[in-house]
Amino acid sequence: MTDAADDSRVGAAPPTFMMRWPTGAKLLFILSIALLPLAIIAVFATLRITQIADTEARAGLRVAAAESSRALAIELVGDMTALRVAVDAMESDARDAPSCARVQGVFAQQAANGARFVIFDRRGAVLCGAGFQGAHETARKARDSAVAAQILPDRGLLLGVAGDKRQVTAAAFFPTDFLADLSRPSGFTPAYAATLVRDGQALVLRPMPRESALERREASRTELGIGELALEMEVRSAPITSPLVIALLLPLIMWAAAAGIAWFVVDHLLIRPLRRLRRHVAAFTPGDEPDETIVRSLPAQELRELGDTFRALTHTVAVHEAGLAEGLVRQTKLTREVHHRVKNNLQVISSLINFHARGAKSPEATEAYSSIQRRVDALAVVHRNHFAELEENRGLGLRPMLGELASNIRATSPEGTQLRIQLDIDPYLVTQDVAVAVAFIVTELIELAVLCDPSAQLRVSLKESSEPGRATLRVSSRALVESPALREGLATRFGRVIEGLSRQLRAPLHHDPLAGAYEITIAVLGRD
């Protein structure tokens, strides 16, 4: 049955890598691939919502940054323009009190918040306003640029201008709180950070400390257009909070859970019960009754129906096997009876031939009867040995059969002959048809040797052949050496019979005329 199954797979495609996987692994893989797109879509949808929130925060930041930078630029540019006008006027007349008064009026509103200004002449003397720390240095820098700017960290901003002739200079100080109030956007509720920057220097107008290491921010930078100053503003993006992490991981968890639950259900309701049922079927032996409790314990109704079907099939097989066994017993009895009757009939025929041989009136007739009797005895020997091997049905052993045949031939040889037969037989098993042909061909060759030489000495051997499944039968004697008597015997009586027997054995019979040996290969079933 295994050979038939192997033959049915001949020509089939070799199993792929996935075909070698167990069914549970393949099911889990397929479900994972099928559900993965849904999980990816859910994750991208969550990320998209976060991106939309970030976009809205970025847009609000841009509007707020534009408003704050515009307010700062208007205030600073306006103040420094008024200060430049006063500086130009005082270059013409250092005692121009009205110009000084106008500047003081411009800075009067900011003075309450700490803003101050001062105007210096060429020698550094104060012409208008009040001096403050860093004013001289900033005023001197103004001779080299339109507006000089210097950031004092944690304090404020210094701006300086110079007249057209670079003789009179001025400086203004704007404190941090004043700039922070000035840069506050109207109607902007989210927390934000504002910083005034210039050439790597930074003045924090409104701090916004980080709440966590995973905090994300949106930033915007706007140039003020005065003194190379720029305003940087930051707001917090949508925070990476526990709900966001859960929202991102939940689709993946649901994907893994769905695939795992589906695999678990199918594995426990279908695959494992099928494996248990397969082991139960594999362990079944003819004559046993399948365990009904195993079938009833299967969780799926379809599997229980399959188990019931198997139980019904086993019952049917058991009934048929019982019938076959009963028929085989009857057939064996009939076969034994037939062989027994054939053996008895051959014994009756042998007795009748022996009875007629005793009443023969000439030696030639007696010899003819004896020759016939030896051939009948050869057939009877085969039947006796085959009858003994019927129970095992392994084949017929040639060693005991040829031994009994040689004994019968020596016992029934004509008077006055000194026939000697030496046997060298390996324990090979053959079919009945081969055994009959071997018995007859050995008998004919011994008869031929005795015809040529009544004192013939023969050697019969059966050895392993070079061909698998075959053995070599060899009959040798000096009486079988090429001679006129041998040629006459082959031509008149034995040649045609021996040739027919060799055809029955489906192999050529070789004769070595110098050694006096006949040799033929026969099919064997094995060794005893």
C-alpha cells in the first residue's frame, strides 16, 4: 500500500517551504497577512489625526508669530526713528531742546516699563536722556551700521543709532518684560515660548519649560527687519500621551489578538481534534472496536460525524474480513484436500506401474515401467513437499525435495547398476512450477547418465547465481561427456524432453561436453 502511495506521488511537484509548515502555522500566517492591512490603515488614520492637529498648531503659530513680530517691529522701528530724528537735529544744534523733548515724549510711555534712551555728542557727553549700562558701547557701534543691536541675556535689548555725520549717537534700552508684553499675541490661548535672537545671542521673552522628554514642538522664526533681530516662537504639538500611544498600538494589538484568537479557535476546535482522530485511526488494527468515547469527545459536530463514519467503516471492514477469513479457511481446506488426493492418486499410479512391471515378460518392458515410475515418483515428491509447505506459503524447499528424489531414484534403479548421486544443494525456495520442472530435468539427466554408463557417478549442485533472484542448477558426471551413446540418447528419448523443460524454466540449458556437465539458472524466491 505504501508503494502505491509512493507511485501516486511520482511526477508531483516537490513540496514548497510553506507546504512543510503545520496547518496551524499556515493558518496563523494567512490570517496575519489578511488582517495586517486593516491594522496598518487604523495606525495611519491615528497618525493622520495627529498630523492634522500638528498642522492646525503650526498654522496658529504662524499667525501668532506674524502678529508678535509685527508689534515688536512697529514699536522698535518707531522709537528708533524718533531717536534718529533727534540725533540728526542735535548734530546741527546740540542745544536743540525741542528735539530732546519730543524724544522724551515718545519714550515717556515706555519709561514706566523700564525703557530708557540717551544721546551722546562726539566726545561722549550726554546731550539728552539718562545714561545706563552698555549705552556708550552700543552708541559707538552705531557709527558702523544703520542700527546697532546688542542682546543682554535675561535683561533686555540695546539699540543704537548715529546721525548722518556720525558725530552724535544715541542708544535705547528695552527691558525683557516690556518686550514680552509687547510681543504677546492677542487671542492666542495655547502656551508658547518667545525668544529674541541675533547672531547666536538669545533673549527669552516668554519661557516654556518641557513637560516630558517626549514632548514635541512646532517652531516659527520671523525677521524683525531691524538690527538683524529675529523673533522665534514655539508651541507644543499634540503630545505623545498614553491615550495616543494606546491609539497607535491598539490596532496592532487587535490585529495580533484577532489572528491569535482565530488560530486558537481553529487549532482547538479543528486541528487538534483532527490530529487526535488521525492517531486513533492510525492505531486501529483489524478486529478492534474503535473507542466511542474518543469520538464523542470531539468538539465539532462534523468531526463527530466523521468519527461515526469511521466506526461504521471499521465495522463493515471487520464483517468483510471475517467473511474473507472464513472463505480462506475453506479454500485452504479444499486445496489441502486436492493436494492430498493428487498425492494419493500418484501413489496409486506408482503402485499400478510397479504391479505391471513385475508381470512384464522382457527386461526392456520392465526397464520402461521403471523409467515411467521414476518420473511419477518425481512428481509425487514435489507434491509431498509442496503439501508440507502449504501452511507457511513461503515456497518449496529444493534441498529436501532433491534429497528425497535422489533417494527414490537410487532405490528404483535397475539391478546391476552402481549409481551414486552426490548432492550439494543450498537451501533455496522456489514455486511449485519451478520445482516440478527441476525435478523432471534432474530425473531426465540422471536417466541419461545411467543409459550411457550404468555405473555413473553424478554430482547435483544448486548455488547462487550472478543474477539477482536466480540460482544455478548443475548436474555433472563423466557419463555426460560427449560420446556416441550420449548423442543417441539425446536424439531418441531425452533431447526433446530436456529442451521442453528448459523452456518451462525460461532459461537456456548449457552443456559442457568436455566436463560432462549440464547447467541452467532458475528463478528462486529466497533462502530457507
